[in-house]
Amino acid sequence: MTLAAALLMLASCDDDTATLGVDMMPTTDLITTDYQVYKVKTSSYEAGSSVLARTTKSYLGRFTDPETGTTIKNDFMVQFHCDEEFSMPDIIEKDSCISIDLRLIIDDFVGDSLATFKISAYELNKQLDPNADYYTDINPADYYDTEAEPLAVKWFTLNDRTITDSARWASGHINNIRVNLPNELGTKIIRDYREHPKHFTNTPTWLNSGNPCSKGVYFKLESGDGAMAYIDIVQMNIQFTYFDEGYQKDTLGMASLAATDAVVEATRFENSNLEKLLNDTKSTYLKTPAGIFTLATLPADQINVKDTINSAKLTFTRYNDKVDSNFKLAIPTSVLMVRLDDYLNGFFENYNVNDSKESYLATFNSNNNTYVFNNIARLLTIMAREKAGGKATENWNKVLLIPVEATKDSNGNIVKLNHDFSMSSARLVGGDDDELDLEVIYSNFK
């Protein structure tokens, strides 16, 4: 088999429609003319403090990456959803609350579970708009009275030391942070339910009811370092005693309101010490959440648009960690390659997903330590034609590599892409000293 035939066979194995029609042609009508390797320059790109924060989780803590020395601090605001089936018993003893608390259910965490933190809970005095987009640089001071006393203050560790080891490791135990509130707040909610049940008809009526915490709560991180908690659920629990249907007194009851997709959860992210990574000319970085992307400049002006680009492969290789630590960060699982202009013009805001034309998705291959984009031929063709047609913008040949979280439907199709807000990091081959190889196979017809 000749080299040309081998290259043609290799290219025809790719299912990208840039080769549509090529595979159908008789081999006598097709000649593989060239296999070229082009150089791709990459650099680190600061995501900036303002990244669209569409996520179903909240984040709380402060953590310093042992590998890079960068630090991230998170705290958050949250609203509560009032289910349409919300109800309280007909007869509550004295219409009074015996306890009320906020539960922050921890789904996972990074760092030292014994690190000590202090948070304050503040009532919001301005409602978060459920139809608005919120970004990682949101300013909580715009939504609560900075001169007000907090509803509560809580010292905690992620591994709850107030319970026994047997209880902590029991199968039914749910790791959570419990913040106790003054009982009079719960009593006010119970009595408002009795007097104005319409305030609890649904979420909008609850948010506008004027009840304690009805506009939401800000969990402010006051101190602590060494861990980051992923908060899956935030729940407000109001406990009371009531008369049951048999008129038995002192039956313990509870009413709950929880944060769901129907209301806003807005996390503030603060990154620090990123300058060293951004100024590194010997490699590039991916760092989440809201940290660093990798920018690549594709040599589309060198592409021969007169021939068909049968295949174009670009590989990003990860360096192994230099520091051995029990708390090292995970590696981003999925990365999106998207044109810089498309990102700046609202790729995520417009709910776009990868289209295999101007945006592509790759998954980390742990065996080879790589992210591989097997065929970006259509993207190179589009770029080259824009340049040739005088339609190129300033960023016409630039793409970003962005860690993302993909949501799939029951058939495995990607229906939503969001920024990856987990704690992860990767150092990639690239920078000024080590350009990447873009492998291109051309073909044309007799």
C-alpha cells in the first residue's frame, strides 16, 4: 500500500462530515496529495472574575492548590423554593416554632475535612431575579445590609466533629453544615402561614411574602482555609409540635423549604495568585472554577483551501504533577474548543452546545495524558475562507480550550454545556517554547 493510499484510508475512518462525498468517490478519481504538520502557538488565557455561573451547586470555602500555589475563595447566596403542596398542620402548639435551622448538604469536598471555618448567615433585602444571568463576580453587598447583624454565626469543619464516629459513618448519615436560627423567625413564618396562607401558594408568592429569609440568605465566609465544599442542597427546616388527627398532643412536625432549580443559587468566586501561571511561557493551564483557559492560534492562513482537508488533528498533552499531595486537584474531564469571538459573544449565555463546525468537545484520556481533537477540518476550512474572503475579524483564527460540564439526554446527546465549577487543574504542553503539532491530510480530485 502506498503512503497516499494509507493516508486516505486513515482519513476516511473519521465520521466528520468535512469528508462527505470523499468516501463515496471511486479511488481512481481521488488522489491524496499531501500530509502536512503545522505549528500551533498556545498561551494561558485568564477567564476573568466574570464567568457565567449556571450551576445547580453552591460552593463554600477557601483552598490553596498545593501544585500551583493559587488560592480560591467562595461563598454564596441562595433562595428557597415553596412547593405548591406546602402545608402545615391545622393546630400547632401555641403557633410557635421550637427550632429553625439552615442545612447545607455537602455533596463532596476538596481539601482537609478537619480545616476550621467560620461563616455568617445574612438575610437578603433584595430579591435575586430568577430570569437573570449571574456571574462569578457577583457582589453580595448589593443584596444585603452590610451594617446589619447576621442571623447566625457558625464555626464548623466539613467532617462534623460534634457527632460520634459511629454516627458519622452510619449508612444513613448525610454530611451537612447546620446553622441554627433564632426561634422567633420560625414562629413568625408559622403565624404568617396561619394568617396569610396565600403567601405559601408557590415560589413567587413566597419570595414576595416579606417573611424571614423569603428573599434568600447570604452565607458569608468569614475565616478559614484548607477546603472547599460542594453544597448540593440548602434547606430551611422549621420544627414545631402539633395535635395530630387523633388529637394527640406533642407530635413533632417539620416544614421545609429548599433551594431548587426554580430559584437562584449565586456563588461568588475569588481567585488569587494566578499571575505566575499566566506569565509562564513554557506551558499553558486549565484551571477551574473561573480561573484559566488555554488560547490557541490556529495556522488557518497556511491552509490550502483549493484542496479538500480530509482530516485535521490537534492534541493537547498534560504534564504530570510535580507535587505529591493528598489534596491535589482533579484533572478537568471534558474540554470545549470554541472560537474566541463566539465565546465573547455569548456562547454559554445563548445555551449553545458543540456543533463540530466551530466548536468541539474532547474528553481527557488518562492513558495518554491528552485531550485529542480528532478532526477540526471544518473549522479550519471556515477560517481559511473567511480570511480569503476578507471577512476575518481580529480573533478570526483563535480558539479557547475551556473545561466544561456536559448534560446529556436519555439518548446520550449533549443538550447543555456549562462551565466546569469543580476544583480542577491541568498544566499543558505549549507556550512560547513548545508549539503544538496540527496534523492535516489533504486530498483532491483528478
